[in-house]
Amino acid sequence: MLQNCHERIYNCFHYGKRLMLICLFTAGLIISCKKSENGTTNETVSPEAAGGGVLVTDNQAYIGVNYNESFQEIRRGELSSSKTKWVRGFIDVLMHYDNQDLTTNAKINQYLTVKDLGYKTVLNLKFNFMARAYPAVNSTAWNNYISFIDKVLDRVIAKTDVIVVGNEPFIESETSTWDEPLNSFYKAAANRVNQYLTARNIQRPIFVGSFDNMYQSGRQTNAGINNLLAWCKATSWVAGIDLHIHHNNNPEITTVFNFVNDKIRDNQKIIITEYSLMKWWRDNLSNDLTSQFLTACNASTTDNIFPPPAGITKVWQYIDYALKNPRKVEEWNAFNQYTPFLEDRKSYLCNSFKLFKASSKFWLATYAMRQSYPLNTDFTATTDPWILNSLFTPRTVELLASADAQPRYSYLGQFADINTTNTTCP
């Protein structure tokens, strides 16, 4: 076929200028024939229809729910009560590489049902290199990990609206690797996702992250972090960056946004797939239970607010007690109401969302949906209190007859309002 193309070009020019226009047309056949010779299609796709990473043009701000890796916790009644439009979680890619269970894993199978329920989905691809060392760049193991991304996407891409390359790279890697090989690996992984989408004419926003604890000066000055941010900014098909903001006080949110604002382009977006006041909760675990709470516990025998056993005097002790003996929702709500460091932050979802929206680059945040804590495991004064962050309380509070969890004091109402009328915290 290539020989025929050459002959047609030669004949054009041999027979004179009258056929020049035809020659110009025919010259393009060389390229076409070479593509056919290589077994690829001769059809071209307009840039507007081409697959690959795409930018986000939606300027509305959203708040969604986050399940992390616990997709098995998805319950339709709770999702409906939240009024959310977005559901986020992550897949531990290297774990599934080891287990080769993409088609049988119950958590993945549950995730694949979410979009059919009418929700939009965000999926982070987690690579935990704290559990194993990075392989040598371009080694067999390295290339196997990167190529396995295709199999993951084969399984999930049809049910996924947004892909995030990474979960917490700088927590899930040793500090010594943060510049290299971390940068090379995550760039290769992101490129692989883009190549996969492009080859199949699929369009999806591709984010990179998450960049965690970015209010800390040690994060802001780290070369590896800044190199990855610079690559995201310079890469045209990267839709933006993912942040995780687990912090103590709300001004730290502003510090994060101020730092990353010029680290991405004006046409890129910021998503926040995890955020919380976990560090604030943790700093207050050794506080005493208040006299107001204990008074409420002893005020009546019929209000479902009962006193804790003797010897339980600290916040962390009461949480441990509730995890092992789930409480009535009225009692757990009273504990929140009469514990100042909880009550004072009861409007956190409203206040943080206002700070997010102050940035024109913000697009989407997802907040923890459900408490998760191992059974028969002590909660101590130094335990990270993730269970104080969620919208629903399946571990510290008795379940409903439907087996759905009770909503967390004040938080669910704010969350649902932001997703509907937005009158409580406009």
C-alpha cells in the first residue's frame, strides 16, 4: 500500500502544475498509508471529541461524601438523607495487584453500584509504598505496577466520573523518596491514565494528589512536593490537584489555599477529598467530662441519657465506653452538646465550606460519611479520633431498626442543607 502511495505522488508532480492541488491532497496519503501499515485507523478525531484528561468547566461548588476504602458501608437510606450528589472513595491498587481480585472484591463491586443509583463518583488510585519499597524505575515490577492501572480502569472507568491519581503520596511513602522516585512514579501513573483514556476515546477529569497538610511549612518547602505541583501545573490535561486538610483551626484552610493558588493554572481546579478537625479533636481527648453533661445524664431515668460507669471521667474514656457499648442517640447528642470543644465547632461544615468557596478554583469537597473503628479495640487518649468526624454514627450509637446509622449531632443537617436550599450557611 505504501508503494502505491509513492507512485501516486510521483505521477502528480510528473504531469505538471495543473495537478498541483491534487498533489497537495495526495501528499497526505503518505501519512494515511503509514498509519494503515502500522495497523491503526485512518480516521481522525477532532480535538473536541478526543479522549483523555479534560479540564473542569463547571464553576459550581459541591460537597459530597467520602467512604475511603469502605465501600461496603454504603447504605441507600443514609445516602438519600445526606442529599449529596457526589460519592468518593479509593482503591488500594497495589493490594489488588497482589490479590488479583478486581472482579471479585466485594468493596469494588459495591462501588460499581453507586453511579447507577444516580450519584457522581470520584475515585482515588492509592499506591501504598509504606508497605513496600518503590521498585527500581523502569524495572519489571515498576512497569507491572504501571500497566496494572489499565486493568483497574477496565473495571471501574465506566462508573467513575473523576479519577485522582494518588491518595496520600507523601504519607504513603518514606520521606527519603518524596522527590525521587515518588515524582517519577506518580507522573508515570498519571500519564498511564491519560493514555488509557485517550486510546479509548474516553474523557474524564484527571486530578493528582492528594497533597496533605499543606498548611505546614515543612510541606510547603519540600522539593518533592513542589516538583510534583509544578508538573501538575505544566501538564495541560491535568484538571487540578486534590488536597487533604485534617487540621486544628479554620485559618489553616486559608493558609492552604493561599499557598496552592499559584501552584496551579487559572483553568485548573482544587478538590478536597478528605478534610476534618481531627487534630483539634485529638488535642482535647484528655479533657474532663463536663458537669453539664453529667447533670444531664442524672437528670432523668426516661430521657435515654444515662450516666457512664464509675471511673469514666475523661472524654477519651467515654468514647471508648461508647464504642464498646453503643449509646442511645439522645445520650451521644448530649455528650456533643455539653462538651465545649465539640459544641463550639458544631458549624464546622458551614464555616469550612464558606472558606472553600472563597477560592474561585475550588470545585468539590467530600466529607466522611460513617464512623469506622475495629471491634474489641481500645480507644485511648492518643488515638486519632476519626470517629468524631463523620455524618453518621454507626459505632458509638445504636443502629436504627432498619440497620441504618443515626445522624451525627448538627453535622448532617448542615450537610444536607448545603446540598439543597443552602439557607443555613449560604
